[in-house]
Amino acid sequence: MAKIIDGKKIAERVKDAIAKEIFELQGPRPNLAIILVGERSDSELYVSLKEKEAKKVGIDTCLYRMADNVPEEELLETIEFLNRDQNLEGILLQLPLPEHFDTDKIIKAIDPLKDVDGFHPEHPEYIVSPVLASVKACLNEIKFESEGKRACLLYNSEIFGGELKKLMKDLGVEVSSKKEMKNADLIITALGDPKSIKGEQIKQDAVIIDVGITKTDEGVFGDVDFESVKDKVSYITPVPGGIGPMTIAFLFDNVLKIYKRR
């Protein structure tokens, strides 16, 4: 039976440390601007959760809500205004954007020193993608022995995929193709394709980190068919309750890092 990697528990530890440090700094509270374009129900939910959790750790938030059909120029002007705001530590652009936007162009408009998601190609090294930080935290939590291991990485974003490959290289883990998933000791998936990975596709005692999350009429699901793999894997992140809570915690950690450097 699989052991669950409890993302909520890890996230609470990270947030407790952030709250303690912000309290001990005894200065003005860090500020985070959140830009929400459109009315996607999942994005609304994520932004609401981030606002709620930010208050708990001592981070102030300001929400810039824009209509789905807002002109790109207006969105870019808002980002430029936030880039210039000296009282603002971080800018969070809630993704995905409506399809008619050039997402790469919008992300590149954010000051890399304020990009709390670490998506900007020129972001400083001390800003780590919250998703990547969450993957690292999972591997540390289970004391993953990387020597001689093979990983299968499944993703849609080349930016995220490149970061994952670099992490595997740093750990000394060989990266296998999707065709070789059956032989992988570690599977990290971020496809957004619910229940697409089945038990017969994976190796006995593999570790699975499921970054994918999809909201359907039937509920919220990851890329992995949990019922199909639960008796085969050694460790797995649940969806929900796995990577999601951790990404919010590490997002706040980036805000604190920027705050301290300013």
C-alpha cells in the first residue's frame, strides 16, 4: 500500500517558519500583488486561497482583477505600474491566461526581481519555482536515494521541464523517455490529463509526484489514477492535498526572500 506524501503537513511547516520570521522582523508587512484575468472558476478558487493563506503568514495582498477581454496593452501597463511600485515585493500573474494573450510576452514584462513564480527567464537564482521547490521538498521528505535511479518526467511546459531535468541532473538521476516509464523509479507528472497514468504502466515500488490537477464535474483529479496505482507505488502525492498546498507555501517563501533583500 502506498505511503502518502502529505503536502499539507509540509506546507504548514514552511508557512509556520515564514510567519515566525516575518513577525520577528518587526517591520512593515511584505506586499504581494495578484493579477487575475478572466473568470475561470479554478483560478478564482486558487486566488482566493492564496489571499486567505497570505494573511495567515503576515503577507498583505492586493488583487488586480481584469475582464477576459481586457486589451493586452492595458494588462502590460498594469504590470509596468506594479514593477515601479517601491512598496511592492512581488507580482503574481495567475495562470492560465485567456487564450488570446501571449503568455510568454506577459510573463517577460514582469520585473524578474518581483516574479514570485520564477517564470521569468531572467529570474535571480534565489527565486525558485514554487512547483520545483515542492518537488524537492517531497524528495527530501521521503529521503529519496537518487544514486543509480531513473526518472520519467511528463510535462507540457518546456520551462518547467527544463527545470526538472536540471534538478534530476543535480541529483544524479538518469532521465528516461515516456516509453520507458515502466522502468522508472521516479515519475513526476504535470500534464493536466486526469487519471491517465495507470498501475500497469509503472514499476513496482515507484515513487510518483503528481503535479497535474484537473477540476471536472466529478471532482478534482491528478494525472495518476490513484486507485489503480495505490497498491503498487511506494510513495505518492495525493490530489488534492499534495503539491498544491506546498506551491502556495513556497510562493510565500519567495515573497519573503524578496522582502529581505529589499
